[in-house]
Amino acid sequence: MGRGRTAVWAAALGMAAAGVPVTAYAEGSAPRPLPAYRAADGARQVEGRPSTADAPLIEAGKTYEDTIGPGDRVYRLVLEKDGSNAYVSAVVRPPAGAKVSGSDGIEVEIMTTAGRSCPASTGRATFDYDAVPLAAAGVRWGAEDADCAPGGVYYAKVTRTAAKDSDQSPWPLELKVQREPGRGAGVPTTAPSPLPTGAPSLPGTEAVARTGGTGFNDARALGAGVWRDEMRPGQTRWYRVPLDWGQRLGLGAELSAAQVTKKFTSASGGLAVTLYNPYRGQVADKNTSYDGVQAGVTLAKTPPVGYANRFSSDREVQPVSVAGWYYVAVTMGGKVADFTEDAVPVPLTLRLEVTGTPAKAPAYQGDPAAGGFAVGADDRAAAQEGLTAPEAAEAAGTRSLMRVVASAGFGTGALLLAVLGGWVWLGRRGRGATSA
């Protein structure tokens, strides 16, 4: 009996490591708690202030952890006069089941020392029906805004709004600061002509299992195709898709039949999908009700990724202005638990269409990849293999080490291979013991 249980757990652990949904629950057992949002590796602790007087410094290329209650948190930025753009994103993580309303949300504003908001800099996001991780991003356009072109001190103000009867407790807050280099000669500075829109032509091939992550930091990489996952009420699954210059994304999400405990009941917002861009600004979102039988959401196809999109007044065109990882958050409403068996996950199907031949990047005065605004060979490999960012970093390190081994002499190479094999064996043994 013990050996059988060990074999089952070993198989489950192997499936989890490969990104495959694990559905096994002991009969009659209570559902496990939903996994918590994974914070960014190496995130620094910071304490924002209610005013600019003692605002702490936050820097490009870094991620920070703070908490925020209803009200303001202010942070200080020191930006260069080089035409570069700065993006400050804020992700709030309410506790599961927290009470929120449609007016509750998060806002990020970039200000000058004179207290003026940088033009078109403020990003906002509000909740639909459920208390789930929510992100918004503020922008400093270094070359486009006369008020915010000079180098020097700026402030990022993060505001959390909450109705009187909503949850008032402090929530974890993740801040990320990204820098996009200034544009070079020949880059367009006017909004593009009206772009084609409409529903995508979603694929109908056989689904491949891929387990979504808990947030931006461990979102599962996907490419074009059909992908299968599982969800429980109140859960949000996160995925990421690499989009290069000139490419477009179409996506649809479906919830299949659940084990229903009450008939003729449905949940508003039972299925919700939100698309974020590489600096964590919202591109589009949509939700629909779910009755435990079937529900589907399809987002309009994005415009081709283009630098000039940032000059558009269309809210679903303007954010699609940088290449990189685009993030998909899929939520199954918490109210679905009122009429379904929570211990039995519901099948989720994602259909992704990526069209357009990757185009040449615009002329930058620096490397946009350093800020996360490019798609490289490693990104495409991660999407093909279905890797999260931590897994992709580990795989890249292994490939680098293997190149060192390959370039070494035979004797030294054999020794390095033996050492590498020992590391891999010990690492797997340690992970297995921890999981068990």
C-alpha cells in the first residue's frame, strides 16, 4: 500500500514539474487552498510615504515589495534627460475572498516636483467581481512630453481606492520599474492609421496540457495553439505570450462543465480574461457569466505591435506599443463555488492565435531587451517548451554551463560533466524531498 501511494505521488510530482495539471483528490477530501501569488525573486522591501516629503527612491530594473491600504503611497524616481521612457507598475494582491466593488482598484500616476501629472501618464485598473491580483502602470514619456522631458526627480504615486463597505486592510503591493531607451532617428511619432480589428481565427487543434502560474513572476509561457488547464472557484491562472514587432495576438478562453451541486444557477463574471502588456499595463479585459455547463470569452485581436501605437487615443491600441511578453490572466469567479463541487477542478481551454511575421525593431538609442521590451531566441524557446521565467532562467544557465563543458578539453570536460551530473541529481533529490 505504501509503495503504491509513493508511486502515485511520484507520478503527480513529475506531472507538476512538467507543467501538467494534477487533478487527483482523495475521495471526500476537502479542496486544497488556492496557491498564493509568487513574489518576484530578489524583490526589495520598500515603504512608500503618503506624501513626497520622505518618498523612498525606486530605480529602473528593480522590483519592490510594499503594502498599501486605501489611500496613497508615494515613491521617488531620478530620471535622465535622454529621451527614455520610464514605466512604474503596481500589482495589488488582495486576500482570497476579500470584499471588493466595481469602483475599487489601483492607480499609478507619474508627477513632476511641481506636482503636475505627466501628460497621459496615469494608468488605472478596477475590479470586476472578484478580489484577484490587479495591475496598473504609470508612464513617463521622455521624448514626447515637454513637462516631463527634463532629467531629475519625479514621483510615482500609487493610489488604492476602496468603497466604505469594501475590505480596508493593507494588501501586499509589488512595484516594478522598467526603462525603455530613447528613440532614434526615423521612428514614427504620429498615431497609425485605423488598424484592422475583429475576432481572431482561433485554432481547433488538440489541446496540450500547460499549468498556469500564480502571477506575473511565474506565468506559464505559451505560443500559438490550444492549451488545457484546470481551475477552481476564485482562482486566477497566469500565462505569458511573446509578441514581437508587427505581430498580433488573438485569444479565447473556455470553461467546460463542472460537477454541479445546484441546477439553474449561474455566477456573473464566472469567467474573466485580462490581457496585460510587457510593462503590466492593461490592454483589454472581458468577462461573462458561467452556469456550470459551459462559458467562453474571446478578446478582439490586438493591433500589430508597433512603436507608433503609443500615440493613439484608442485605449486598446495605445498599450500595444512595445515588443516582449504579454500576459494573460484567467479568473474563475468565486461565486461558482455556490453551485459546484469545489474539490473537483473545472477544465479550462485556451486558444491562442499569433499572426504576423516578426518585423525589425525601431531604432533605439540603447538595448530595449534590458528593460524587457524585445523577443529573443530564448523567449521563443521558453514559449515552445512552456517554461515559466524562473524555469527559463534555470534552463539558460544550464545551456551556458554545457557550452563551457563542450569547449573544455576532454579530461576537463569529463570532470565537469560528472560534477554537473552530481548537481542535477542532488537538486532533483532535494526538490523531491521538499515536495514530499
